[in-house]
Amino acid sequence: MSTTVTAKGQVTIPKAVRDMLGIGPGSQVDFRRMPDGNIVVVPADAQKQTSRFTKFRGHAGKGMTTDEIMALTRGDD
């Protein structure tokens, strides 16, 4: 599939690709450079970048002080 770039740098994403990605009017997409140099288009909300620590948020225990949390992460007794 190919498409033409306009003078404004815009392209029309073919309907088959929009359908496959589940994107429509107002959707945001990300362009990602892959290690092999290819560029891929992904729906922006499908690949949100989150901190690798996000999944641990709230697991240290409510009410713990910063010092207690730091001791826990260091393995202090």
C-alpha cells in the first residue's frame, strides 16, 4: 500500500490500515523507529509509555515513611 504526501506533510492512512489499527477521526498515532531502521505506526493510547515502576505503585504499604520505604528497598534489617 502506498499513499502520497501533501505539501503540508500530511498523508491519508488507507482504510484497511485504519481498520486494522482501530483508529478513526481524532485518534492519535505514534511513529516509532525500530532497531532495523523501519518506522511503524501504532495507536498512541495502545502503546503508552509508562514507567517500569508504575506497576509497583502502592505496593510498599500505606502509611510507610520515606525512611521505611528506603530501608525496605535497600534490604536493611
